[in-house]
Amino acid sequence: MIQHKMENINLGELPRWHVVHAKPRCEKKFSEFCMAHSIAVDLPLREETKVYQRRKVTVQKPVFPGYVFVNYLPVEKGTVLKSNMVVRILPVENQDQLIRELAQVRQALSIDPTLDACAAFQSGKRVLIRKGPFQGLEGLVQTVKGRTKVVLNVEMIGRALSVEVGIEFLESV
């Protein structure tokens, strides 16, 4: 994570997370813009392999197209808007919840970088994965076509990641 510049800052102001709805196909470019201006950014990426004329090419694509998570001070909002890649900025009321959800998404992607997003799952039994590669992740369990999946919601944007887990590895929370 990037440290914030400490010039022209009131001591009462702290950086806060925001969800930036970026222009289509500008998420990575916007992320690079923020990093160049020392603004902390989180853009979960997944790997996708495509075949072009008998060559395999692996590209990194945003897990949640159109959304970038940015942590900035109120005085840095102008810099964020100067990128000309922002459609709108959504303030995050529950900072801790977003940080926890993004940490879970990062952990899941570090284990399986090919995971893809799905719609957030609103109802279901809350579980903790006790064993296996996704140990420690918490989400809602659902069974689809006989397969047990744990859905890791990012409430703020209504999207999620789902990971397939054996039911024997789950524990109710």
C-alpha cells in the first residue's frame, strides 16, 4: 500500500476508502494514475488465458469491471477527479467492512488467480472455511448443481467471488 503525502493536511483528516466507478476499460489506467500521484489504490485482478493464432496469452483483467477502490484524503479528491477517468465516486460508510471484504478477495485471488466475479448472494448460511487452500475465508454458502460454493461478497458494489469448497471444510459462524 502507498503512503500518503503529508503536506497541507489537517491532523483531524484521515484517508478514507472510496469506491470509484471508472470509465469503461480504464480501471488499470486509473489505478496507475493514482499510484503515480501517491494515492493508495486496490484493484483486484484476475488472470485470463486466451489463444491468439495458436499462441497462448495470459492477461490480467479487473475482477469487478468498472470499480476501483481508492484510499485518499479529502484534499486529494481533486487529484482523483483530474484523471478524467472517473464516472462517480461512492463514499464508503463502513470502512472496516470494505477493508475486510477486499482482504478476503485478495486472499482468494492469491490462491486461484482465475476466479471470476458473480452477483452478490444476499441470503444463506454464513460459514468459515476451516481447511483447505481457502482456509480462513468467510462467506455465504450455496449449493449449485451439487457443488458447494462459498460466496465472498463485496456489499458496496453488489458483486462477489465464489470459491468451490468441500462441505466437510466448512463451519457455521
